[in-house]
Amino acid sequence: MKSVIKHNVIPGFGLTLGYTILYLSLIVIIPLSALFFKAATLSWTDFITAVTSPRVVASYRITFGAALAAAVINAIFGLLAAWVLVRYRFPGRKIMDALVDLPFALPTAVAGITLATVYAPNGWIGKWLEPHGIKIAYTPLGILVAMIFIGLPFVVRTVQPVLEAMETEIEEASACLGANRFQTFTRVLFPTILPSVLTGFSLAFARAVGEYGSIIFIAGNMPMVSEITPLLILTKLEQYDYAGATAIASVMLMASFSMLLVINLLQKSSRRYVEY
Amino acid sequence: MDEPWAVRWLMIGTALLFLGLFLLIPLAAVFSQALEKGLAVYLSAISEPDAISAIQLTVLAAAISVPLNLIFGIMAAWAIAKFEFPGKSLIITLIDLPFTVSPIISGMVYVLIFGLQGWIGPWLYAHDIKIIFAVPGVILATIFVTFPFIARELIPLMESQGREEEEAALTLGAGGLQTFFRVTLPNIKWALLYGVILCNARAMGEFGAVSVVSGHIRGSTNTIPLHVEILYNEYNFAAAFAVASLLAMLALVTLAVKSLVGWKMREET
């Protein structure tokens, strides 16, 4: 060990690293490996059957599909919100800026019952949409709304620092060279902030895929129609189908990890493109 | 060079509409629904026995998870920021893990170990030790989902602060703990406070993971979020929102502390 570690006068290495590894093992590594071991007790064909049955596949479609749509909406409006909050001055700006973190701070169950009540047919927003035949609560659309809510802060908070740190000289140079405002935005500013938008997008997506509390109240939770994958896992657990539950859970975990990997690679490549 | 005046106000309007729709309306709805049947119903909802025991369990879970995770966060940040060693990025990835895992899966892994069909389930049953569907399970699940918060706040900050100040303190004769309390701690105090507040908010508000390991037994293994769920499912909306408003107020305090911390940190740099 000593030959690997650079000589350092600061004390406490053994203690802190040892405690860190101990804690991580007890709280993270052992529990998570329990999941993979349990999933491994299924034979390969049983595993495939468990994760590809129609109800499970429908839940993937609903969960990942709605999460993707919500992340896209959050990317667009989050970028807009970040721009407006950083660049413009208007009354209530500071309060709005602080409120952006509400989905982080508000417990998911509270968010869930509130969204369900607001978008229900007799709710504050639901009653405006009901006459037009638009039903949000208890439908897949409700799942989308809940996912937009919980993913909202991610894009805003990843784009804001980049916008704040951007130098105005680049925009001024672009204007000097004859670009109009729109060209300046699309050719100069946007490529600089694209990596942060992608990061925020992927974080919002990953969070929405795993979310449970905010969604189950407003979704209809009907199998094949509006049932999200985490709920399906819980249902299987309650039926003591541990192997099935862990099989689906491992699929979800692998999907999340590969998503994050892909987005990391995307970011690396766009950073290369943007560096000057 | 700037956008035309009309475009600017269109953008502000659209952004405010989006933020107002998804943030302000739900926030207002919590309090409006809580007080819909009047103050008397509100007060009785938050003081009836099941609500009180839910509050007690929630506070207990937070009171155990936050200090444990605080110690872990400081230890991990110290190890990562002040030393070089192989496997550092693996440890950082492991610390970030609860963020990528669904809360349901977080709770499920504890059922897999401690549940009746789990690894040490039969041993626990034989010794009449209850973890799953009892208070210890709730606390374990809470620790799992909240342990990254403090570490994640401290690690980047301590990494950017480097080692020089601590090394200087050591050359001046300070011991390890002295260095920590007098040199490191003042530098990280705002990030530490923010991490603790976030960790606490998440510990008190966790729903999915606790839902899996708790037995939903009213009066003993229910936390505030689970109690809210029960009330809501019984169509007892005013009571559900009344209890929920407690957590909403905690959320507002969290946001206020965050603004304060951000302001203080900007002041100091």
C-alpha cells in the first residue's frame, strides 16, 4: 500500500479511507450485490420471460417513454428559464430562482398528492381542461406531468452556472462580425451551453425513470396502460415474487447505468468540439 | 446587441408561465387544500395519535441518519480531497449510486437481505429480531437514500480548496484533529450546513424506499409521507394535506437555507 500512495504529511488517511470503505460496503455494496445474486438464481430463460412479459414491456414503454418526453420538455423550457433568470431582470426573479429547487426539496409523496389533486377533473387546472376532453389525472398524461415536475430543476441548475460564466466578449465579437442576434445564439452561444443542457437532460431522464412517489398518485396505475416499472416491481415484491422483482430491477439498473454512460460520452465529444 | 424588447418579454412571460404552472400552483395547492375545512380540522389532523407517531418515527429516522451520514460525508471527503490513491473514481461512483437507483429498488435490496426469504432473514426470525416491516428497516432504508448528500456537497469544495492550508497548519505544529476543527471546518461550514439540511429534508420526506421496508402499520411503522398516503387513499383529503403541509413547510425552510448559504458562499469568495 505504501509504495502506491504518495508520501503525504496529512494524517488520517487510513482512518478516513477505511471508514469510508466500511460504510460503503455495509450500506451500498452488500445490499446491491444481494440484488444481483437473487436475480442470478433465475435460469436464463426464466429471466428473459420475467423481463419480457407483455405487462413488463408495457411498463418499460410507459416509464421510459414518458421520462424521455418529460426530459425533452424540461430541456427546452429549462433552458428558457435559465436564460431568463440569468440574463434578464424582472420583479420576482429572486423568488422564482429559489423556487426552482422546490422539486428537490419537496417530498415525493407530497408532490404526488398535490399534482393529483390539481390535475384531477375538479382540480384547479384539471377543471379548465376537462370541458375540452383533456384528461390528465389517472392517465399516462398525468405521468408525464409528474415527471416534468420532478425533472424541472435539473436542466435549469446545470445550465445556469455556464450561462453565468460565459464571457460577453464572444457575443460582442460575433455582433461585430455582422451576425444578427439569432445567428449569434445558434452558432456561438448554443454550442457552448449544449453540454450542460445534455447533462441536465440526462439527469432529468434518469430521475424520472426511477421516480415512484410523485407519480403513483396521479397515474392511473392500470397495468398495460399507466403502470410504471417501479410500481410493477413493488407489486411483484408484495406477491413474494422476489426473483421476478429483482430481474426487472436489474434491467432498470442496467438501463440507467448505460444511459448515464452514453450521455457522459456525448458530453466528452461535444466538449472537444467546443473547446477553443 | 441584445434581444429586441418584445422577444425578451415574450421569453420572460413564457418562462414565468412554465415555472408558475409547475411550481407555484402545486405549492399553493398544498396549503389551500390543507386549510380547506378550516383551522380546527387542520390542527386535529396533525395532532391525532397516528400522526404524532408518524412524526416521531420520521424525526427518529432523520436523527439517526443525518449524524451517521454527516460523519461518513466528512470522512469520505477528507479521504478523497486530501489524498491520492487508486480507485478514487470508483468510490465517487459508489457514493453517487443512490441517486441513480430508484427508491423502490433501494428499499427492495434491504428486503432481499433482511426479509424472511432473505440472506439473514431466517437467522433474524430465529432470534426474534425484526428489521423489515419494523423501525430498524425504516432507518436503514433512510440511511441508504440520504448518505450521498453531505459527501457530494463537501467533495468538490474540499477538492478545490486543496491541501495547502492543512499542510501549513501541520508545519506550525497542529495535530490532526486540531487541523480539522480549526482550519478545514471553517472553510467548509456553509457547504456542510447545506448538505445537512438537504440530507435532513430527504430523510424526512423519503417515500418509495421506506414504503417497501415499512409494514405500513399505522401507529408504529409509518413515517409522515406514508401517513399522508394512507389518509389520501382513504379520501381524507383535508387531513392528508394538513400533514403534508408540515413537509411542505420543511421544504420551504430548506429552500430558504439554500438561498442563505448561496449568498454567504458568494460573499466569502
